[in-house]
Amino acid sequence: MPTQTILFDINETVLDLSILKPKFHTHFGNEAYMSTWFAMLLHSSTVCLVTNTTSNFKTLALSALQALAGRLDRIMPDEHYEDILSTFSRLPAYHDIKPAMTMLKDADFKLVAFSNSSSALLQSQLTFAGLNDYFDDIISVEQASTFKPAKEAYQFALQQLCIKPSQARLVATHDWDTHGALSAGLKAAYIRRAGSTYNPHYLLPDITADNMGDIVQFIITKEQC
């Protein structure tokens, strides 16, 4: 059955987090700590997931910042944390996103924003980036009290869209996310935003590329054959 719906991971896949680097340079002394913080955030969301601990991405983001400050023995006022987190809701889209999404829309695909971000944060992010008109639907896993890559997160999205796994493909720059989607029966496409090596223990998607334009071309070619 041809794929009709493309789900897009948002943070780092669609939105460029590098704008946060100057904030980390200012408040933590090194822009490289941005990646450390985001990895800590994803780690804590996974811990909450596997231990059935109720939380949300916004509070976990703050906790990760506070934990990072503690590791670095830095005392930071609340306004510094707020400076970083408020910028997290005002991230630009990568330059290849809007042209790629236009191509998919013209090819009659349904586009869905699908994120671990809270519903409020996700809406703020898409509005700031000017992407609301490109998406047919917006789904936060917060509504299902879970996080990707839990199978329940992808199943929740399918239920909301009233489609079968074979009718959906996830596009993400995180191999754990594409693995999660594939494990739930969806198709997947992996975009190498950071050039990192794909984890050999994870299920491999049938589409991999370095930019969204190539990802979309592969999707259209595969699904229209």
C-alpha cells in the first residue's frame, strides 16, 4: 500500500538548534554544551518513558539545564535558563525544509508534525518558523503521556490520523526515532543532519540522505512506482 502520510520529527530534523549555541557560549562558556544538554534531555525523557514517570519535554529541558550547570559547578539565575528555553521555542527551519515540503504537498502527501515537544511548545515552534501552513496535522506525544521511541507514541499518531502503519513514513535525523517507527510498523527515512553514524543495532530505513531535498525525491520516487 502506498504511503500517504509523512510524519516529520521536529527538533533537529526540521528546526535548526544551532541558533542556541551562542546562548550556551554566553551562559555555560562553551557552545558545545548545547549538544550535551540536548542529549541529556533525550536521555531523561527515555528514563521517564521506561519507568512510567509522568513528565513533559519543557520541564525535562529545564531539569537538563540545571543538571548541566551542576556538573559544571556553575550557579545560574533563573533568567539565564529562561533565555535558553525561550529561544528553544524560536528556532528557524532548515533552509531545505519549505521547498521539500512544497514538493511533497504537490505530490499529494499529507504532512504531519510529530514531536516529543509539548503541544504548547510545538505550536510556538511551528508558528515562529512559519511552518503551520505546511502541515496538515500537528501531534505531540504529550497527548498520549509518552515519548518517542515508545511504540505507543507511533501507535497514538496512527490512531489520531486513522491510518495503518503501512500508510505512514517518519522522517527524522535521530536513528533511535527511525528505529522506533520501524519497530512500530511504519516506514522511515533518515536524514544525516549531523553526519553521525547510524547505530548498527537499530533497524535500517530504506531511505537515507544528507539533505531534505534528496529525502523527498526518494520518497516520491518510491511511493509513485
